[in-house]
Amino acid sequence: MKQIILILSFLIPTLLFSQDQKLTIKINTDNVFQEIHSFGASDSWRTQFVGKNWPQEKKQRIANLLFSLEEKSDGSPVGIGLSNWRFYLGAGSMEQGDQADIRNVWRRSECFLDADGNYDWSKYEGQRWFLQEAKKLGVPMFTLYTISPPVFYTKNGIAHATKGDLGFNLKEEHYDNFSNYIVTVLDHFKQKEKIEFKYISPFNEPQWAWDKSNQEGSPATNAELFKITKNLSEALSKTTLSTKILAGEAGQMDYLYRERGKNSNGDQVNVFFNRESPFYMGNFKNLEYAITSHSYFTTWPIAKQISVRQKLAERIKEINPELDFHQTEFCILEKNPEITGGRGRDLGMPTALYVARVIHSDLTIANAKSWEWWTALSQFDYKDGLIHLDDGIGNGVRNDTSALNHQLMFAGTVTETKLLWAFGNFSRFVRPGMKRIEATLDHNLSLEEAATDLQVVAFKDFEKGKAVIVFINYTEESKAINLEGVKSINGDLYITDDGRDLKKTSVKLDNLSLPKRSVSTLIIKK
């Protein structure tokens, strides 16, 4: 039996329709946009301790929440079914201890290699546990990413940059060594752990200085990014690995389409994918034909959220229409009046709805093929985790020197968020290979007005006859919906709101009512 899947998520802060007025949603499967690659999250940095030290029952619960595609007895999902998992390849600051000049031990990371050229594949025990669980539970794709070369290859001998040096923190004589190290790690995982990473991202937010003691990282110019990518592509071409390199990882979207900053690392769509550019990467054998960025600091005000993504889409169309776009990292950093900003946990719907709007904009305006959350777990009193780790009575760690920060390395409480489940309305049902299709509302609102009202995005799996429609809404009242282009009568509605986490409910489509301030997924059977 063929199925049509509709994901319905709502965003309406003001009452524009009464409950007995039906809003019509028109679906057009003939107008097709980008193919979806995945929805994912990263393992940084918390899984290194949770996977290694926490009790089996608790870490298994976390893995199930993130990766599982199973259903409960009532048909509701066990987890959010991520389709991509990002594995962090660190630089060796953990082995350096306090000499690493990284204050918080949670943000230090091991290195498989040492300065004498010896490999220790027993390292990353906690991260590898989650990686293998992701594979067991059906995650189809994996990304390896690094944000600093190993410390014994860097200019300053540590994993973050020196103040005033805006170049890549890698000694000239170690460019080949850095690429060979990455390739050796990729090959080891394929041969020994039976995991072949689909992507390798060798740099991260090169526009930032990364000269403070808060984490590993390095700035880089576009010329250096080109050189790193070229070296890595040549090293990969000598192997049987199918792993593709991701270019960009810009800290903000506008670095992709315009010159900005002091470090010659803007306008990356033009610099890396204009065929006339001296830094054109498109002919590298092992490169994914895509540019990537993070959605930070471009989400408020809403007019900016829209215009930045419009400009990115226009720039890609102008320079190279064949180029794909991936959004590879986001959490709440930007201050805004809706949820204030990153500080202070929010386990409820406000942050879930805010993030759902960002996902919608990235998918429908910037045409993102994939969308990835920053870190799956967080022990901090911050809006940066899908799942929070705490002592069961507090709001998480408030500073690096907190005793709780040490305690949570070994055990704690697993706290779910509405963000986790709202993200699941996308990740669990919009699966790899689906294509975005046209979906319109009959309210005649501008994009900015719709962003505080009702938004819609739709997808279809043309092989299986499934379609997915996503609505996002802040309204305080339920909404009656009329679907055009859908012939089915009955469906199953998966609801995420204040009282439900992807709760399954059977519905009739001629009497469809969507809960207030909710994200819901409707599966329609033909």
C-alpha cells in the first residue's frame, strides 16, 4: 500500500484565522526542488565521557532517543531517527592536560596519533561507542570532522590559534602529514570498524580567530582552505575510500556570498566554485559538489533571516547553479526577544518552535540539502543540546569550574527537550532521497509575515509514493486544515507540543485540526 506522509508544524503568534475557518494547503508534486541528504547532529564533546563512563542503561537510552527508527506499542517513535552522525576527530589537547590551554576538560579531545608516529586505536572509546550504536540503530550516513590539526603539527604546539595570527595553525612542512593522518583514520574505520564515512570536513568556521582558551580551533584564509582541500583530495585519490570532502563550514551564511572580515575568507561560493577562479575546487576528484555553512547569527530579526538566505540562493544561482548547499551546524547563540538567546536551558516549545522556523528557512529559501544540529548532548545551562545531562534537580552546569561539570563525566540524569522531538518531526519522517516539492498556503502573506504565522514545506519519495509536508506555528489556538492535491481520507498524526512527544493519533482528513503551538507529522495512506 502506498503512503503519503505529511509533516505539519505550526508557527502562529497572532490569531489570524478562527477555528471554524479552514486554511487551504495546496500540494504540487510536479514542481520539484532539492533532494534531501540528511538530518543530523554531532557527538562533540560530551559523548567522549558519556559513552565511556556512564551506566549502560542510560547511554543506551540516549542512543535510542537519537538514532532509533523503532516504534512504541502505541505506534509513536522511540527516537528521532537521525540520518547523519558527525564524529569529531580531535587534535590531542586531552593528552596535553592543562598545558593544552583549554580550560574545560570536556572540550579537550584525544588524538589517535602521537608525535612519534604511533597510532593508538583504543582512543575515542566513548565516541566510538555512540558511533557503533548509531550504525546498529540504522543511521545511514556519517561525517568525520576536525577543527584543528594534531597539536604536534601546529605552529604553536597547541590546538587553538595564537592571538594575532589569522592563518591556519599548521606548519608548512606538515600539510601532507595532516592529510595523510585524516586518510589513515578514515581507512582504519572502514577496515577495522566497518564504518565508511560519507563525508570528511577538514576545517571549521575559519572566519573566527580561535585564539581563546575555550576550545580547539583554527582560522584560515581561502587560499589555505584551497590548499588543505587539494592536499586531502590528492591523498584520498590514492585510496579506495569513497569519502567526499565538504568545503566551506563558514561560521555565517553571508561569508558564502559576499566579501567581509579581515582575513580573505568570504565570498566562498565565488572563490571556490566559480570556474574562472584560481581557487576553483569543483574539479577535485574527491570533493562533494556543495558549499556548507552554519546558520549562526543570521536568524534574527526575521527580515534578516529571510534576506540572508535569499542572497545565498541568488549567489549560487548566479555563480554556479549546479552547486548544492548543506547547513552543517546550528544551535541558539543569537540574542532575540522570543527566547532571549543561548544562555539558560529551555526544555519546552519556545526554543523548539524557533529552531523549526530556522530549519524551514534553510530548506525553503536557501535550498539546503541537509540540516544538522550542533551537539546532541549538553551538560551546560545553555540551549545547545537536543538532550541535556544534569543532576536531576538543577539547570545544568553554569561554569567550567563547577563540581557538577566533573560529576557528569561519570553519571547523571538524562533530560529530554521539546527541541529533540520537534527536530524529530523532520529527521524521523523526511528521509534521505526525498525531494522537496511545492506546497503553498492561501493566506497571501509575505515571507516575513508568514514566518510569524503559518509556514509550510513539503517533500516526496517518488519511488515509494510518500510525501511530507511541514508546517510551523506559534498560535495559541488549534487550526483547521483543508488539503488540496491529497485524495486520501484517513491518516496518522504525530504530535509534538507541550504535552506530547511525537504522539501518534489516528485522524480523518476532512476533519483535521492541528493543536496549538505544535509540530505534527501526518501520515496519509492511499
